[in-house]
Amino acid sequence: MLPDIKEVLLSEEKICERNRVLGKMISEDYQENQGLMAICILRGSFVFFADLVRCIDFPVEVAFLHAASYFGGSTSSGEVHIPDSNIVDVEGKDVLLVEDIVDSGRTLAKLKDTLLKKRPKSLKICTLLDKPERRVVEVDVDYCGFQVPDEFVVGYGLDYDQKYRNLPYIGILKREIYS
């Protein structure tokens, strides 16, 4: 464990097992489907996304969207930026939006609203982590890996100031690192 990490919240093994369970659930829900598009919300979701889609037992179209609301800080700015040039064509498709963490709910609410205007056949949300205590905007999550406490977490794709994404586990960052 890195000295910047207060404690390991979710081990690599626990995350791997939960990914298999989520992949099985998604596979069962879409078993008749021949056109699922999984959309990775960059940057924090990329590790989770890569592992998750490999746990789905049929071919999946993948796409990527960039959304930002932290801008280098430890709390959401309240503003969500989604570059228009990255909006993918979802019309008539079953879409699975894959996020790293649902915190305030603002990012997912804006993404969902943006994508629904593009008329997908269906839109579901999968998140690795959920912090319901921090919710400002309600968002329905269809698949959730883990509920976590209101702590600043990093690893497995999640960062602080673009660092710690490469950790194979989810850890709680020591407060003195980000305050």
C-alpha cells in the first residue's frame, strides 16, 4: 500500500469478483440483445470499463465520452463539461453508460439528459462506486458495484490530480494529501 493511502477500502480481488457478478447481470438482462453499446465515461471509468465489458458474454460496441466536473480539486465544481464533439450516435441503440463513481449525481444527470435527446432505444447506468450521502441530483443507477462511505477514494481508475489511477485497489486517500 502506498504511504498516501489511509486504508484499502476495496481489494483487487473483491473488485474483480464484483465485476464478474455485474457482467453476468448485464449479460442476462441483455441476452436477447444484438446491439448493446457500452459507453465509458472518461477518464475515471477506463479501468473498470475495460474489466467490465470483458465480463459480458456477447459482443458489445464500445464508445467513449469525456465528462469533467472536478477540474483538479477534491470536490465537484458543480459544473459539468461534456465536449459536444465527443457525443456518440446512440439513436435506436440499447446503451449502457459506465461510470466510475456517482457522487453528487450532476455528471450522470447531465450525461443521461444529453444522451436521451439522441433517442436511444434504452439507457441504463452502471457504476463501480456509489456515494448516496453526497447526492445533490437524484440519478437512478441500474447496476452498482459498491456503496462507499463519504471518503475521498482513489485507485482502479479514480484519481486525485491525475495520480493514483494505476492502483489495483480502491483506497482512501489521506486527507493531508488533498486538503
